[in-house]
Amino acid sequence: MEENILRIEKREIGTKGRLTDLRNKGYLPGILYGAKKESIPFYVEKRKLFFFIHRKMPIFDIMINGKREHVLIKEKQVDPIKNQIIHIDLMRVSLKEKIEVNVEITPVGVPRGVEEGGVFEQHIYQLGIKCFPSNIPEKLEVDVGNLKIGDMFFISNLPEYEGIEIFEDKDKLLFSIIAPRIKKEEEVTVEEESIEPEVIKRGKKEKELEE
């Protein structure tokens, strides 16, 4: 179907001014590469590209120079001030070959440690995986409901995902539950309150001696 194909146009490599002009007209510059073929600089209409991004399709089809190809979004360059995409990299893929991509990792559930007053911390937000393009998940969900205060969850603790190989270091920390720090502040307050009466008593004794 036509709506499932993103049409992109080849562009000449130009100056920074030309790229700015493209963006002002509602287009995004990008580069297409991979599959041992030549890299092609291109531009694409922002509105149409965002349609595919918002659908969260890991693999989609493009049409360029009259040829249809399977691609995935490999990288998005974002303006740190405006928080807008300013450049995009598309990588050609073969549906018959495994590829390496990064996917979002999402905790699911409320940890027991949080219900007990602990603080949940997530240390990694994306994982590198290897799989066939048709098996690329939108995200990897991890059940964290049983984590207690003091628990640490590593990549090695992840369950097996069918058709997916995780190639990150197994010793990397994903999640942890740390004890709340409020208790220490309360202890300091109690100590200060216990010291204060002694100061008052000393003050009274000094006055009695003066009299």
C-alpha cells in the first residue's frame, strides 16, 4: 500500500545554509546506507517521516530513485536547544539476516521495595540486541515487582526473549532499590533535640553562680 512506503529524494551534498533552508521548508536531511551499497544523502518531508516514527514501526519501506528498500531508523540527531530532529540516518536491512539494534528497556510493576519506602533506580535505558528484523520489539519489558530494598537486578537476571540475543555485558546493572535517606535526617534531628536541654541547663547553672 502507498501509505506504508516513505518516499525520499536524493539530494546533493551542500552547505550548512542549504540544509537550514531545507529544514525551514519542512524537510529533513538524512543519509541512507548499509547492505554493502553506496551511501545516498537524501531529504524527506518531516510530516511524512514523523508518521512512520509515531507508528513505532522498527522496519518500514522507502522508495528512492524508483527502488523500494527495507530500512530502519539507525540514528536521529536532535537539536539540544529546540529538542527537534535535525538529521536522520536510515540503514538498509535484509529480512533474511540478523541485525544489531538498540531497544528501550521498560520496568513493569511496582517493586516491593518501593512500597516499603525504598527508592527505585534505573541505570540503563537501552539494550543492544541481535535478531531478525521481523523480531525487533518496540521495547523489552521487565517485571520488577519482586525487587526489595537492597536488591540489584543485572542483565544476567533478564529472562530469555524468544528470537532475541542480548549482546551487552552480563554484569551491567539495570535496576536497584536503595533505602530511603529520610531516617538519617530524622536521627540528626533527634540528636540536636537531645543536646538542646543540656545547653539550657548549663545556662541556668552559670546564672546561679553569678548571683
